Amino acid sequence: MGESLGLISLIALLVAIVIGFVWKANVGIVSIALALIIGRIYGIAEKTIIAGFSSSLFITMVGVTYLLGILMQNKTLDNIANLFVSSVKRHVWLIPIVFYCLGFILSAIGPGSIPILAIIPVLAVPIALSAGYNPIMLAIMGECGCFGGRMTPITPEGVVVMNLMGKQGINTNLFPIWASLFVASLVLAAVVYIVYKGWKVKYSEANLPDEKIRFNKNQVISLAGLLVMIVCTLAFKVNVGLISFLVGTVILLFGVGNEGASIKSIPWNVLLMVVGVGMLMNIVVQSDGITLLSNALSSIMTPFTGTAIMGVTGGIMSFFSSGLGVVFPTLIPTVGGIASHFNGAVSPVELAAAVVIGGTITGVSPISTTGGLIMAAISSQPDAEKKYDINKIFLKLWGWAFVALAVTFILAITGVFHLICMG
């Protein structure tokens, strides 16, 4: 029954992903439902199914997004963004670089890429139109910065990946994965900049933000709270979720925001997706489904192609599903088994890095969150229906998703990720 259960649970995971894509359902909720059905058929106790719910991961993600919700509510993050953009003054050629750095910093300091991916296009598109840049170019440049800052130890994405690696006994040092993702994001940003000839711009400062950005009292208190959260997490190893709850509670006592609005801003759909898929994955793991998947992937890999195939697989899955909610929890648990199949010729960290990169930078596809937000930002501009053909933008973003897939494959097959992860 063990092998049968492993295969069935893997098929159930695939079914959950397909249902989520076709019917726009939350893959996490579908996964919980399928876990219950499988449990009833194979006699798995309900407490075993519920044990797959990662409470530590849930607390971490809720805490961080709760605190960042306060900072977004009182415009602290907006002011940080405007401060960076206004700093370029008349050096308009710096704007793409500033947007990359802006996305990187905002993503890396705690919230991860998910909330920042929504902020960047909103800022980038009007500024691009004013400064003479292609709005797709500037939006993707900013989103590449978000990708580059995604894998720090205090972001929700970093916590998820460390959790998945730790369960396999793999070193949870995120630096090689972050460095690989950073390099891939830089390469993709450079390609975008060159294709759109970013150095040829028509300058106008009409819509650039006021260069005299000032932080009010609430924003200063919020910044101090954010700094305390980062210091406690990095220097004193306090759980980032728990310290976020504490900091959020304290700064709200100073009246910097509304608690109800902050709770509503938490991305509950993403959290349900992550923990729900995790519950089904727990059955997959316990029934040796990961071993089956690892063996299947290993059968088509060699030590030379393994990293590239993992990256491309993650990238294709990311076209249709969430990297954080689906791709990482599905593929990263296989990296330990695949690495052992090759007797150490390929590092599990390198394979995990490829999954993270493929599952991240291909997110510019128009049916992924990032691409969808770029289209929404362009469509919301005045007279957008007259200025832009949304179908052409849709196709262009698909094109960039395949470029991102190619970047992942080339960097992997040429040994760049190997060099970084083994260095």
C-alpha cells in the first residue's frame, strides 16, 4: 500500500494544481480536501493529516505580513520608494537601476517579494511613461530587484525554503541560494535593459515624485519598529514572526495605524495555499512519494543536466502556479534524494537554488502574479485602452517569461549556479 499511497498522493498534488489553474481555486484548500479523501481511503488518522499544518511557518508568515501591512497602511514603504526615486534628480538614466535597488531592498528587509511585487508596478509604470521609458521595461526591472532580494533569512520565502531544506537534513544556509538568485535576476534585468535600449530616454520630471520626501511621526515610529525587527531577527536570532507581532503591537499603541486594516492586508489566500499544500505534501513525504518523484526526475537527469532540468521544471510549473505555494513545496523536498542518486556529484543546495530561481524569475508570465500586476498597472493608466493593446502586452510578457526560462537554463548548464553554491 505504501508505494500505491505515494503514487496516489503525488497524483492528488498534480490534480490540486490543475484544479487551481483551471478553476482559479486556491490550491492549498483543494490540497486539504484531497488530503482528507486520501486519508479516508487509506486509513490515515485525521490528526496525522492535521500534523502536516506547519504552525511555525504560519506564525512567521502572518507576523511578518501583519507588521508590513501597518507600514504599507501609513505609507512608510511608499515614502521609502519615493525617496529612492527622487534621489536620482535629473540623472534619469539611473531610474532603472534605482528601481532594481528599490525592489531588492524592500523585498529583502522582511516582507519578501509578494507584497512588494504589487507596489513596484504601481510606482514604475507612471514614472516610466513620464521619463520616456517603456513601462514594461521599468516594471520588470523593479520586479527583478524584488526577485533578487527574495531569499534573505527574514523573508517568508526564505523561511519556507530553509524549512524544506532542514527537513531533509540539508544545510539551511541561504546565502548560496540567495547569491544564485541575485545573479539570475541581474542577468534578466540586464537583458531587459538592453532589449528596450534603456539608455535612450526622453526626460520629463512632470510625474516624478517630489524630491523633498519627509517622514511624519507615524512613519518614523514605523521605521524604528522595522529596524528593531531586523536587528532582533539577525543579531539575536528571535523568530521573525513572533518579533513582528511584538513590534506591530507596540507601534500600534502609538497610533501609527489601524489594526483591523492591517489584519485585512495579510495575504490569507497565499498563506492558505502554502500551509494547505504543506498538509498534502506531508502525506506525500510519509508515503515515500518524494522518493518516487526523485527517482522519476533522476531517471531523465545526468550530473551535467540535473540542475538545468530542475530549474526548467520549476520555471514551467511557475508559469501556472505559485512559486512559494506550489513549486518550492513540491520540488525542493526531492533535492536530497536526487543528489544522493548522483553520489554527491550534484549538490542538493545547487538543485534547490535552481528550483528557487526557475520558480521565481519566470513569474513575469502574464498568468502569474508578477505579470498580472504589470498588466493591471498599465491598464489603469488614463486612456489606457487607446494607448495600449493589452493583448500585445500579454504576449510580450509571455515572451519575457520564456526569456527568464532560458536565462535559468543557460546559467545552470554553464555551471554558474554550481560555482556559486560550491564556492
